[in-house]
Amino acid sequence: MEERAQRIVETAIELAEKGGFEAVRLRDVAADAGVALGTLYRRFRSKEDLLIAALELETGALEERVRARLPRGETPLERVGGFFDVATRGICRRPNLARACIRAAASGDPELAQRVAGFQHRIEALVISALLGRPLETGDGVGEEERAMASTLQLVWFASLVAWSGDLQGQEVVIEQTRKAASLMLIDERTEN
């Protein structure tokens, strides 16, 4: 991301941290970032577009944390549970920003769908790394079962985060629901140990 766009996104993040989705008014973002409103619109067509860019930055930070320290555990279930614990606590540490990003991602905007799908694929890759117990390398022959499991767990996690963002449940419930889904998928492993 070029410097000016980075500054715009960081400004949106600051505003979202203070006041959530409603606080990210494009006019305010442009003024606080020191750019013309037209400059902002050339890079981001809407508040949702801007917040998806913020989500992409946050996802990059999560990827770096996971690469630096893979989730620990003897079994895939322990590692996947550890990953979702770290991911949930990471995203929820700044609740106003998290709620704003989740709202943008769940907006259903067809023009943002590919970027939201990109976020989902990045989380799936991190889940696969946790399942395998090692970093996922380019060209790894990951099986269809691992991909399906990672996709399903990512969807459960995101749906739980949507409920969290609406104050329907706490972050501990998000973690527990995702662990429970992983436990059900890895039932053969659970009964072997």
C-alpha cells in the first residue's frame, strides 16, 4: 500500500477505535489524514471499502504473529483451538475497530466480495497451518479435507464474531463455539487420544 493510502487507512483505524463504524466519516478521514476528499475517493469508494482495507492490515498483523509463534499443541485440535484463541483475542482487543471491520465485511457489498473472500482465504491458510502444525508453504499439497475443515471453521468463527459484534455474546463464547466446531470435526482424533 502506498504511503498516502496507508495514512488514510491508519486514520480510519484511529477514528474507528474511538467511535466505531459511525465515526468513520469519509470527510473526517480525509481531513484528519491531511488529504483532499477527492484523493480519498480515488483510493477508497466507501466507508466499507476503507474498513476492509483496515481489516486487511489487521489480518497481516495476525499472520505475522502466527508466523513468529505457531500455535502450540500436540494435536491438531489443540493447535486449532490455540489459533482461534489468539485470533479472537487479537481482533477483540480493539472492540470498536473490530465491530466496524466486521460490519463492513458483513455488508454484502458485491464490489467488496473479492476482498472479503481474500480475508477468508488468509484465515483459512492460518487454520491449515495450525492443523498441520507447521507454516503453510507455497505449493504444499493440502488435502481437500483440510481445506474444507479450515473453511468451515473460519465461517463458524466469523459468524460468532458477528454475534459478538452485536453484543449477543462475549469473546469467550466466540472461542468456545469455534473450539466446539473443531472438536466435532476432529472427533476421530479426540477418541484416539
